[in-house]
Amino acid sequence: MTDADSRPDPLTPVLTKRWLSPNSWHIDTYEQLEGYTALRKALAAQPDQLVELVKTAGLRGRGGAGFPAGVKWSFMPKEPAKPHYLVINADEGEPGTCKDIPLMMADPHSLIEGCVIASYAMRANKCMIYVRGEALHCIRRLNAAVEEAYARGYLGRDILGSGFDCDIVVHAGAGAYICGEETALLDSLEGKRGQPRLKPPFPAQAGLYACPTTVNNVETIATVPFIVNGGSDWFRRMGREKSPGPKIFSLSGHVERPGQYEAPLGTTLRELLELAGGMKDGIPLKFWTPGGSSTPLFTAEHLDVPLDFEGAAEAGSMLGTTALMIFNETVSVPWAVMKWTQFYEHESCGKCTPCREGTFWLAQVLERMVDGRGTEQDIDTLLDVCDNVFGRSFCALGDGAVSPITSGIKYFREEFLALCQQNRPGAEPGEPALAGAAR
Amino acid sequence: MTEQFDFTSTERAVSPQREPVFGEDVRADAKRIVERYPEARSALLPMLHLVQSEQGHVSSEGIDFCAEQLALSAAEVSAVATFYTMYKRKPCGQHIVSVCTNTLCAALGGDEIYKGLSEHLGVGHDETAGTPGEEGSLTLEHAECLAACDHAPVLQVDYEYYDKQSPESALELVKSLQRGEKPAPTRGAGLTDFRTAERQLAGFFDRPGARLSESVDGPSAAPETLRGAHQAQHSGWTAPAMPDEAPIPPLPEKE
């Protein structure tokens, strides 16, 4: 174990390594690169052993919430009284998040192999991959990969002579961010409006068609074959105690070299920025998101926060999807917050009042402020409305919607105030308020 | 369920004279969609993509058709069709141009791109320049985050990615689409048209140029996608080596 204590390299390509191979999406390439070896190994074990393996490895959900995947799997009934389902959440749409789409394009078989292993572990014979409709090329690649996997006996009846049957359906969504919420996704998959369900019952009791169901993110499931092959000790050599493993960090915005960087969990933005060539044109960092727009903003003060589930939470945000949107000094915070709020307004499903009404009011107040017609009281109004949305909405969309606003005001109150100065009684008409971002 | 179906039939009886808009082939496709799922209603989203691929939008006939196939009321299908952004309620152009104007793309130029295209085409969000369906007709929309933030600012044509756009490059792209050309996307298969894309979203890859075998390749590994992996390769960085035999833990003891 001496070796195990050594620090891993700054970048640890596991999921992203195969992406470098030409035609990485073809089954021949995949098989040449150890593809489907984990499936053979998994099918030789008992399903519960695999649940135990994923638990021991400490794999946490990569879709944003970070719930331990093995624990989630263990909620599924052991004796199937009803059909069990595995549903893959490939509805990537959280602003800033762009990891699952390149993964499905480059390496669809890793997801499929993970699906079969996870289905076996949870005694599911049917797996649905719910892909965002706008990701058409992923849908093609997945459909082709599923066909290839059937042809080679990795899907269908009696997989590799194990007696286990598994079918995969690739299902295209139709443009609704809310369907990334797991119960809304299930409703959508049942052919309904994608609106979240009340929990409990949790999907493991009553999910798709009221049958036991587990919903997992693409990256989570694509990690499983590597854990089966490498074991939990190997997996834990990357990342931190409570957040082990490698993670795809997606850097976007004002950086020299935006892109996908797979590094151990716990890596900091300072380290990642160094890998990405620093801030674009050397213009200093102003604010960033650790994991999409639903995770409270960070600033230059947070460059050394370890980006894992605990580190991000202790610093007042959330790890989310490790979608690092990076903005330099030229970008107006109230403008950015307004744009995100308009997004949540558009995507609120309308089921619950705090979110449906709140996002509309928040957007209107912010639009007014950015337009130069705000007053200082608007800041209090915003915070008051946020307070009435946060924790009072049906699902996490409402909480996500207020994150940019409350964190934006927390760190950049002056900018919001500056928008209001000219509207003070007796104030000289000032400069037109900034509307929009400089390049 | 039966009652709802009866309601649909009654409604139909009021105007029974209409020629069926969707032929036997579409009916057969609809049946194939239903067969994919353990429960028929799951077929609704792909079926709406299917009727949209036939007509270029989800018409009231399209809604009736889906309702009939799935023994739902037209109201139930309408409720679903109007919930999702990708189902269009007015006839669309040959192509649909979706410009990401979410915060990050907008900060990098997405708003300017959208504004430039809107001015050039003389249309706003969800409107069509030209006669819908005819060659060179374009529907413009501003889109929410398209999950390609490392390639920002991005736009999509018929849901194919055109990465790292500028107001100038986007205008050139749109002009060539209007001339009937089909410039290749940055990532994805060759461009077809909106209706073919919708047919693929329904899960059918049977049109020339859109067969799975023909369309599955095409570029996807943009420099941004591979950046971390390349950098690791050049620096000699790797994940720790896997052990030769990693054990799978034994079954946990029953408490």
C-alpha cells in the first residue's frame, strides 16, 4: 500500500483515455482496448457482490447530487416481484455542463457496458437511455453502438452464456431541462409532461411504470466497468476519502484552452487553470461556477477550494457537474445572473407555485435592474423572493434558480447597487446601466 | 383508458370526412415505436418526433394521430406536445437554426450572433424566413445551453453542432443554407434537414444520407474534447496502473 499513498498525476485519464483512439466509438476499437472485459468479469460474480464493489469504491453520482451510487443500487429490491429498470439520465442540460455528450459521442460502448453491468447488479432486464433530443449525433452513435453490442452478444438473450438477459432502448427527449430531474425524467419517459414527482416513494420503490427503478448519470455508469476491472483500491487511489475517483472537469469561458480535463476529485481551479493555459488574454478572473449555473458562484478567493463534494460544500457552493464556467472582469454579474434567471424562468415546469411564480418575478426584477430602472429596494425584493423559493419548491430547480442570485449578491452587491445609483431620489441621471457583457 | 378512447372516437365522428393525413407507412412506423417499450404511452415522445418529421411541425392532425395510436385523448397529447420546446407548433423551415444565448455563450458572442441572424433573416424567435419547407427556408430560435460550452459560442442547425461561431461565420453559414447548400457541421454527421433529423429522433435511420451506417461516423473529437487527454499523453501523466487481478468483494454478511 506504500505505492497507494503517492499522489496521482495532475491528470488521470480513465474515461477520456479511449477518446484519443481513431474511431473510438466502434466496437472493434472498444474491444481492442479492454472493452467488455469488465462485463465478463461482472457476470461471473453475484449481483450483490457488484453492489458491494461499487459501495466500497465510494463511487458518487456524477450527475450533480453526488449520492453514493452503490447505496442507491442497494435500495433496489433483492427479489424481483415486478420488473426492474435501469434508466440512464443523459439529458445533459445544466448550463455549463458538457461532459456526457462528448463521452457518448466518443465512447458509447463504455456507457453500454456499464449499463449491462449495472442492470445485472440490480436485476434489471431493461435499460432505457434518455438522451437529450438536441444531442442528435449522440443518439446516432448510441443507436449504432447498441446494434453492434446486440450483434456481438453483449445485449439481448443469455448474454455471454450467463443466462442474463438485457435490452437497451435509446430514447430521445424533446427539449426540457426539467427532465434532468430524475422523477420528471421518469414521467417524460412514460410519455407525459416532464414534471417531478413527490418523493417518497423513491424510484427504487416506484419508478418507471411504478416498478423499482434506478436513475443514474452517464458518467457514473461509464465509470463502473473501470471499477470492476481495477477494483475499489485502485479507484480510491484517485480523489479524496469521501469523494474518490477521477472526474471529468469541463472548463469553459474565458480560459486559454477550454475543454475536458479528467483529473482526480479534489483538484482545484488554480491547478486546472494552469493546465488550461490560464485566463484568456491574461484578463483576471472575476467569478466562476464549480458545477453549472445551479451551484452558487465562486470568485477568485476560491481558487484553492478542493473541487470535490465536501470541499465545494464547505466553501458555500456545490460540486454539481464539475462544469467550470469561467468569467473574467469584463462580465457584469447582474447581467449574467439575469441571463441565468431567464433560463430558469423558461425551464420552470410550472408544477409548483414558488418556482413558477418566483422565477418569473425574479427575472422581471433583474431585467428592470439591468435595464437601469432598478432601485436599491429591488435587491431586498430579490433576496426575499429567493428566500420564498429556496427549499420551498417541489424539486431542486427552484433551489438552483436562486443560487446565482443569492451568491451574486453576496459577492458582488456593489455591482447591483451601482445599477440603482442613478435612480436614487435627487440623483443626477447617470450613465446608462450596463446591459450585457463585454467580450 | 377506454373512456378516453371513446371520447377521441366521438370527437372524430364530428368531422369524419377528412382524408387521412398520415399514410399506412407512418402508421407502421408508429407501431414499431410502440413495440420498443413495455408500455405503449412511452412511445408518445418519439411518435411526436415522427409526426413532426412528416409535416415539419406538430399539427392538430399529428396530435390526433398520436392520440389514436396510443388510445389517448387529443387533450392529453396536446398537453405533452406543448410542454416540450422541440415540438414546433408552426410549420418550420427546411432547417432550424438554434443559437445558444445562455449566459456563457452569450458572454462570448452568442447574443450578437443571434441578433445578427435575426436582422439578416428579418425574423425573431421561433419564426421562419422563407416559405416553410421550401429549400433555403430557415426557422430561427434562441436555444438554452446546448451542452457544448467548451466550444462556445455554439449554434446548431437541425441539431448538428457548429462550434466556435462568430457573428460573421454564423451569417456566412446561414447565407449558404439559404442558397440551398449544406455546410458540414463541426461535429456530427453531414447536414440533412429538419425533417430528417426529426425522423432520426423518432429512432429511424432509413433515409439516404441518414442511414445509421452512413451517418454514425463524421467528426466528433474536437480539440477541446481531447484537450485533457492529449495533455496527459504529452506530459506522460496517467491514472494509476490497474492491478492484474482486482478482486470483487465477497457477498456481505447478512446482518
